[in-house]
Amino acid sequence: MKSQTALFSKLVKGSMRPVPLKIPETTCREAVMAMRDSESSAVVIIGANNHPAGIITEQDVARRLAFDLEPDMPVSKVMTSPVQTIAEKEFLFHAIAVMRRNNIRHMPVLDRGGSVTGLLRLKDALFSSDESLMKQIDILTKVDDVDGFIEIKQAQVDLAAQLMADNVPVPEILALLTQINNDIYHRVTDCTIMDMEQSGKGPPPVDFSVIVMGSGGRGENFIFPDQDNGLILEDYPDDQHNEIDAWFIPFSESLTNTMDRIGFPLCNGHVMATNPLWRKTRSQWAAQVDQWSRRRNTTALRLCDILFDFRAVWGENDFADELRRHITEVCRSNKSFLRDMEAEDQDNGIALGFFDRFITAKDDDEHKGMMNLKQSGSLPLIEAVRLVSLREGHEVLSTLGRIDCLLEQGNLDLDEHDYLSGSYNHIVELILRQQIQSFKAGGEVSYYIYPDSMTTREKDVLIDSFKAIRRYRDRVRSEFSGDIF
């Protein structure tokens, strides 16, 4: 059975076809022959640097060329120009929306430099989807402005509820919510850069990457996550700092404020690009990771805990890949650092006490009698699995992906893998269900849940889940202590 969320992570590149390329001086006869010989439904006309200048399709041949024009006429006289294009790294569902809205059947696909690399046909793109997804695609591809982004953000709740009702695994739903959120980041960044240029501040003075951290990096967003973001800038001479930072300060403020308006609350801990701590060059990021790994005080360890689950959502992916490799190398070669991170993570205890009783909030009037299933459930597992994955040099980011890697490597046996993956699945399902119910009831969307809101079976499974996580945490603590001593 085809996953209902798979389409939303597919890229245009995976669905494009080869396309014949011709220059504007090519005759109509030669263009038609090229279509026939290559069994293509279109020919892209290219200008300088392999950039698209126009397109001729089968419909053009039938409606505009046949019987009306001389075969030796230059194709530039009849091609459609300018031509709508799409980037090969764009999401396929966005391409579908653009083509449907504009009644386009063919779009040239471009690489990062603007050169034609293939052709996307609407027929091929729709083959990857079905009618049940068309409404979702339309909802999730509004106009690129704040109002449109707000609509997309609000629609995520109904989408998540629908997918849960269809028994789609919750980790898949969280991955889709994250994909949509990160795509909003990407598009807001584009809009912010455009606004900067139109306001006279010019284009970015250096190449850069926008990164998100935490659940956004792992692909595990719930509803309405707050902002954890930063920038990786290309290295530049120190004497240019004031000039370059003068561009990125207002850019960061505009980006984060816009995201806040859309529905991504500002981070209370200021883990955002507006904070210079999270806005650095490639070299500065590497040096900062080195410094944190040596200093290893509580603040440094918590900053590492925030940073280490990150991914790029806009710009230079090479920058993020480079930082990922550096973090992996630092962690693999500094096990005492990971030992200290593990000790710091012990603050997040499991919400299970004596006689298998749930531990609920007592001093928090707003959440009295409730459990925080993130802080005292999923997070202890996420942290433990991440630490072992860092020690083993894995660069996978998702929690379930890390658990799978540890099984493949032999670090987990089949029973441990089954217990831990099942624990994660059960906890995130309880959280997402509670968030959807709270949102629709007009209440607080949080990670808190009343034990009595669960069925007896759900409570039993949660108790077993807490026990499995506790066993694994105890094992990890023993392993790291043994590595050191």
C-alpha cells in the first residue's frame, strides 16, 4: 500500500524525464524530429549557459505547426516563451500545484545553476499521487505570502487528524508536518531576501544556509513547534564583519518575526538567528563546537544538545554537511565529552514511580495531575539514542532511523529494537492525538496529558514503554561510564 505521506517528501528530480535540447535557430522540422527520435513530448529551446529560452510541446505541434508553418522556419518563431520552470530540488507536490493552477503539462527542470536537466510532465507527477491527495496539495501550496503561510500552518491540524484517522503511522505524520514546516522556512527565506533587495539593502553579501534544530532537524515536529533556527555563513575576512552582519541582522529579525506571525512562536531561549550565538560562519561554527566540547560546563552541554539535531532548510547544504561531519568527528574522538552530555541528560527523568504509578505535575497549577510526555517520555529516549549514535559515528537524524542503525550495527538486539521503536511510536501517538483534541477544543496545545484520558490498554503499554526506556537509559549510562573508567 502506497504511503499517503510519501508524495510530500519526493523531489522533482526523481520524477523528471530526459528532454532534447535545441538552440533557437533549430528549424521546426528538426525540433519535431528530435521529439520523435527521443520519444519525448517536448523540446526545450536553450539560450546562453544552457538556460531555457522556450519550449515546444506535442500540443504546439498539433495546434501551431501542422499545416500552418513552413518546416524550415526557426523554432524560436513559434516556441512558448518565457517558459515556466521548476528546480530539480523542489518538492514534487509544489510542482503539481503550479502545473495544475497554470494549466501546464510540461515544465523544464533546472539545476542550481539554472541549466536544464530534464522535463517534468504533469502526467508523470500525478502518477505519484491520487485524487485523495489533490485537496491536501491545494491546501499546502498557497500563495507565498504571510496570509498564505498562515493558512498552510492552520491546515496542518486537519491534515494530521485525517492521516491519524486513516491509520497512517504517527512518525510518518510527524515527518510530513516537519517537511511542510521546513518548506515554509525555505519559502519565507526566499520572500525575506526579496524584501531585503526591494528595500534597497541588496542581495546577501555572502552565501549562507538556514538551519533548524531540535525536532525540526530530526523530522519529528508536532503541531506548532517554536523556533529553533540559525545561520551558517560563508567565511569572510574579519574586517568585513560589520558590513556583512549589518545585512544579516535585519534579515534575521524579519525572518523570525515573519515565522512568528505564521504560527512558529519565538523561542523563549533565543535559539534563533537573531542571536549571534546561532549566526556564525563555517569556521566559527567549527571552532564553537570545539570550544563547547572542551569546556563541557552545563551551559555548553545544553547548547550542544540543542545544536546536534540540525538540518539545512535553505541555501548551501554543503555548509550543513561540513558542520555535520565536524560534529561527528568531534564526538567520535571525545568520549568523555559524550559521557558528560549523558550525565547532563539525566535531568529528564521517566514519569514512572514506585509500583508503576505515573508521576504527574504537582507544583504546576496549570498542569496539575498531568504528565509531560515529551519531557518525561520521548525526550529521554531521544537523548539516549542520539548519544550512542554520535559515539558510533552515525549521521542519521531521526530517532527511529537511529534505532534502526543501532540494530543493523549490532548495538541493539531485536527485542531491544522492538521495545524502543514501539515505545517511541506509542508515546508520539498519544502526544499528537492529545494536541489535535486540544486544538479543536480551543485549549492549550502542549505535551501534557491526563493519565485518565488513556484507555487501560494504553496505560499498560505506556508503563511498558517507560520501563523499556529506563532500561535502555541505564544501559547507556553504564556503557559511557565503562568507556571512561
